[in-house]
Amino acid sequence: MQLVAGRTAFEYNRRKKRKGSFWEKRYHATAVQKDDHFIRCSLYIDLNMVRAKIVDHPKKWKHSGYNEIVSPKQRYRLIDHKELSRLAAMEEDSTFSKHYQGWIENALKKGNLSRDEIWTKDVAVGSDSFIEKVRKRLGFVGTKNVPRSKSSQMHSVQEETSLYGLKNEAIELEWEIFTDM
């Protein structure tokens, strides 16, 4: 991840004849429940470069997942569309790209581009039961966040901070522990 991030920053700064920091912070992993939580996370990631005002649409950022989802290559595909549809809880993978394109267009139209720390700081995002499973499996207490509205089913958990505002030791998650959730 560090190599990809460094190369991307270098190339962008070189082309734009600029210097300085490109990425806001270091890479952070968040466990995300499949279904609409996964979709929201994917949309958030694909809108990052729009949010940063580097492009006005994800299709203009050649390294985004948007292009791979909406206009996949015939050879050397990076994304398994059948698995992507399964993670999004959609039965038919042939319709996923059209839906995804519509969700991006809708977010751009509504101006839903604000930064949301739930995707950048929290350890896990999902339903209340998903968060409880993650907390149990990690033996992790953390700070549980409540949904923003009564209709929202999105919960999350953050690492607790220790004295003096320092973060506790980073939690490394093994992917296998979440595959059956």
C-alpha cells in the first residue's frame, strides 16, 4: 500500500508541478460488513479524488475502482464482479455496474462529498450485531458509535485512546476471522 500511495503522490505532484503532502494520513484498515455498508464504503473511496478536488468525477481518475466496476476490461480484470455483487448482497452481478454508476451520479448530484471519519478512523463499520461480533472476536472493548439517525443501521467501533491522547497499540485483523460474518 505504501508503494502504491508513494508512486501515486509522486506522479501527481510531478505532473501538476507541485510539492508537498498528497495524502492526508497513513493507510488505515477498517473491517466493513458486506451489503449496503460495503457499498457505502466503496462509494466513499471512489469519491476521494473528487472530494480532494483533483477530478470532478471518479471516471477521470484512472486508478479508481469506478472505471474497473463500470467499464471493466475484457482482459486483466482487477475486480471479480461476481464476488463484488455477492459482497453487495446483489444476486445478479450483471446489474451491479449500472447500479454503482447510478449511486455515484446520485452522490455527485446531491453533493454528498463530505469527509466521514467512520471510514478513516474506525476499526469496524456495520450493523450492531456485526460490531458486537467484531468486538468479541478481537477481545476489544473500544468506543461504540451510535447511528446518526434512528433510521440508520450503520454502527461502528473505534479504538479507545489512552492517556495523553495517544492511540492504543494498532490492532491487526486477520481477514479469515471475518469471512463468515
